[in-house]
Amino acid sequence: MQALTRSESGYFLFNLSSYSIAMMIMLPTTFCAGITLPLITRILFVKNQNEKMIGQVYASNTIGAIVGIYLAIHWIMPLLSLKMVIVSGALVDIILGIVLCSSSVAEKKIMGMLFSSVAMIAILFFTFLFQLNPVQMASGVFRTGNANALGTVIFKKDGETSTVTVVEKNLPNQLRQLIIATNGKPDASLTIGGTSDDENTQILMGALPASVAPHATTAAVIGFGSGMSSETLLQFPNIKNVDTIDIERAMVEGAKTFLPYNKDVYGSARSQIHIQDAKIFFANTHKQYDIIVSEPSNPWVSGVASLFTDEFYEQITRHLTTHGIFCQWLQGYEINWPLIMSILKAFDAHFTYYSIYAANNGDLLILGSNDKLIATPNNFIFSIPAMKTLLHKVQVNDMQDLYIRYLASERVLHSYIVNYAVPVNSDFYPIVDLYAVQSRYMQQNVLNFGWLGFLLPFDIFNPTYPRIDAKKISLSAALMQSDLANTALLYRNAIIDPKKISTIPDQRAQWIVRTLNPESLTCITNENKTTWIQSLYSVGLLTSVYLTPDEATPLWKTIEAKACVNTLPADARNWLQLFEAINARNIAIMREKANILLLQSTNNPSQIPYLTAVAMIADLADHDTSAAQTTYALYAPKINAYFNTNPIAANQFALSLKVLHSLALKKT
């Protein structure tokens, strides 16, 4: 894999080599197994046996195949391992060969017995001297190209559907990490003494739906993983029953290595574990739940894509109570835009209301309901001591740490989703199942989903949602939005009080602060305005969104005083007034100043995407879709040309502009 490019041509060569290796191993085996029945039939013909005997042989072959598969999957593999399945299958073939050879003529009998003896010796050699390396088996070499898992395998079991391993890794600062994997693909992790990105997802998968559904008394979790999502739900005393469904028993056994962190899943009377396919489980029960959490593995994993289909979401809605909430984990990595939009189309078709949150920099959580608008998270979750402890582990210490993860609702996204040019993912058109593996190989992602609205005042479209308050945001390495909010607060404090400039570690950021608040009065003129505007732009992008008006007012006054606001050049004054208006969510002034600055920014293409988005937001908030369409049509060519050479800017603004354009067109 390391010799191949992560491209379509590389994917073709990867498949060619993979299938060639598989054929080299399986074709001789398949051929030899396949000729067994014809050989037996030939022997019966030679011995003039009648049709009844041949029919009995065929019937025995069918019964043997069924019994063999049942024994191999349900008994031999779980009890004795994958290796012993191979050995036992080979032994059956060798024994059958010995029996056939013993009935042959003397010359053939000797040769047959010789070959059988050699084969038996080879099997014994394989059984006792050759071992399947558990570290390499757990490495996920097909995914990374690295055959060595970095850690110690502390659990390994070949289950009925997959091989489950748990790897323990030593991390810096004497931390340890446990990773549970299916066929080498990590499904969950836990850092002992610290935290990981994955834990944000696992804990929030339980906490977030419960926080918007304080009435919930029943819950179901699809996918066991480490058991932490179910564990989180069990911390809510009002939830009387949690059903956790997983198709693989070995996963449930392997997750016991995570004890005591998931102890309630195994020990609580309110927890029931069901070893069953999720679709079959829901098809066989009439039970309804207040919360259903779906956290399967990545869609490219074999069989998993069926849990992201139109039919599955239709089935799930029948098992939600009237006020029920469905929570879907959707990975933003190893997937591309057409595939994730195909999934969202299926979701949108069956949930009238939904909200999308960022669990971390790579994972999305989608809350769906058919009863009413998804409520704002309720702070009762912090009144539960055990829940507060779990949330603290993933740097969620205040309601603001949940608010900042909010991306958008159906009000903003519905039009964009339904009009995206891709079919709905379904059992009958399994677009995700067909193309997700290629997306994984090519290392595609939709991580810029997390940038939706985060440098823009998208909260205008949801005025009931609380404003972001940067001083209450906990800094988390797993969430870029928390870093942006923290940077906004550092800018604000250092500009107001220059003594605090040392709290800003970045040299360029310190220079920006000194530009906006120099040691001596420096009135901004046409000669020195360019640097000042660029510095203001860097600060305003963050502070206008992440600071409350009360926090931002002293900032603007300080900047105005140092720049001699009464004599500011017109364009510099317009920029300052624009950021003040955005922070105050003053739609009229936002619209006015953004349009004025767009006319003045023809020589600065880096600012056009931002100004266009702000103007469109103001137009749409004022219900003027025609003006929003006009603005987009006027500046889209310049923006697209700029994005082609500036991928960072494209990541920051491209999705937001597409969504705004879709809202302006009002297609449904």
C-alpha cells in the first residue's frame, strides 16, 4: 500500500493485487474442495451404483455443508479460533482422501496414502509450529499499510462474525490507552488517566440526546463498542432501561477489558445486552424507546452501510415514542461528500426535525425527531454527579461546551441536502456500500463540515439558541471550535490590557494585537490602513462570533480610541462597524456594510468569501432571497477562482456559501 498513490488508479492496483493474492490462496483450495463431489459421483458410476445412491450422496453433501457451516461459525471458531477452523476443514478433507484412497487399486492406494501422509504432516506442522501473529492480525494492515500494531494485544477472540482484539498502548506522560478493534479496525478507545478524541464521541452519544430529552425513561444503543455510550445513558436515574444491541458476542466480551469504566453496562439491572443483528432485533420487537442511539462502525466496513439506509431510518422511526430522539454517529473521515450527503438524504426523508453537532474534529452527531424542533440541551445533566464526572473527562464543564458544538438544524440544511445531486442511500441502491471502501482507500474526508458557520453568525437562523460565551468554553484539543473561542478571548483581553499580551503564544498574533493597540496613539490613515484592516479582520473573524456583546464592547472601544475613530478612512471605519454589527447581530447594518465593503474589496480576494457570506446571511435573515441570489451570482466566479488556489479558505467558507446559496434558491 505504501508504494501506491491514494488515487483511483492506486485503488485499482490495490484491488488487483488484493484479489490476486486471495486467488492464489483460495483458488487451489476451492478447486480441490469443489472436485470432491464429482469424484465421489464418478466412483459410484464406475461401481454401477443406482440413482438412489447418487441422490443420497448429493443429499449428504448438502446436509454436510449446512452442518459444517453451522459448526464452524457457532462452535469451532468461537471456541477454538479461526486457525482451528482451517485445520479442522483440512483434516476432514485429508481423512476423506484417505478413505477414498483405501478403496482404490493397490498402485493408486500406495500413491494416495503417500500424498495423504504428506498432507497430514503438513497439517500437524501448521498446527503446532505456525502461529497467527496476534499483533499483525490486529494491525489493520489493509487500512494503514503497517503490519505492526503499536501496542500489546491483551485480548483476542475469533467470534462468529469477526475477530475482536483489544490492544493496550503506552502513551507519553505515563498514560495508557485501550483500543478495541474488529478485524483490525479500531471501534472504540479509552485513555486511562487522560482523554482521547474517541471518548468525546462515546460519552456525548449518550449525554447529548439525554440532555435534549429529559423526559426519557427508555433507551436503545446500536453497537456495543467499549460500552461507554450505554454506560453514559445509565448514569441518568430517570432512564429505567437501556438495551444494547451488537451482532458480535466477542465484542461484548472484549469490552470487559475496559472495566471498571463501563461497569454498569454489565452489572446494572437496568442494562440488557442483546447479541443480534440490529435490523433483526427491531424487526422482532414492538418496543418503543425515548432515545435510540446508533453508533455502528464506519460505513465502509462490510455490512455496516445497511445501518445508514432509507429503509433503516424508516424502521427506526417506528420504534421511537412520540417525543423520541434518535442520535446517529456519522464519521467525517474516510468518506466523501457524495456518500455523506446520500446518508443525510436518507436521514432527512424520515426526520422532520434534526440538529447536527460536532462531537470532535472528525465526528458528527445528528439528533432527529418527528415530534417538534430539537430542544436546546438542558443543564440538568450537570446536576448528576456521575454524569458531571464523565463530561469533565472530555472537557465538557459547562452548557457552553455543548452549545459550541452545534452546527446547524434542518432549517438551514434541508434545502441543500435534498437538492444535492446524489441518490438516497438505500438497500436497493446501496451507493454507500458500493463506494465507501474506495473513499476509505483514497483517505477522503468531509472534515470541513465542522467549519459550517463557525466563522459566521449562523446563529441568526436559530435565534432561540444561546449565544456563544468564550469565557465559559473549556479548551479541548479534540475540538477546534474551543481553540477558536479561546483565541478570541485572548485577543480581547490582550487588546484591552496590553500587559496580557504574553498570554498569547503565537508571535504573529502578538503582532496583530500591537497593531490594533500600539503603545502610543497611532491614528489610522490611508497610508497605514492596509495592515490595520488585515489585523482587524483576523481579530474580528473570531471575536464577532465567539464573544458576547458585553464582552466585545470594551474591545471595540479600545480599538476605536487607538485608531482615532473620528478620522478613520471610510473603508477602515466600515470594517470596524461591520464587526460591531455582526457581534450585535444587527442585520440591517451587517447588510449595508458588507455590501459596501464588497465593492471596495476587488483587490483583496481573500476577504470576498467572508463578506459575501455575511451579506447573504443578512439578506436571508431579512427574508430577501432575491438579494442573496444576486450577491452570490455576482461574486461566485471570483470566489471559486480564489478557492482553487487556496484550499484553507475553501475549507473555511465553501460549505457555508453553498448552504446559503441553497437557502436563497428556496428549492425543496
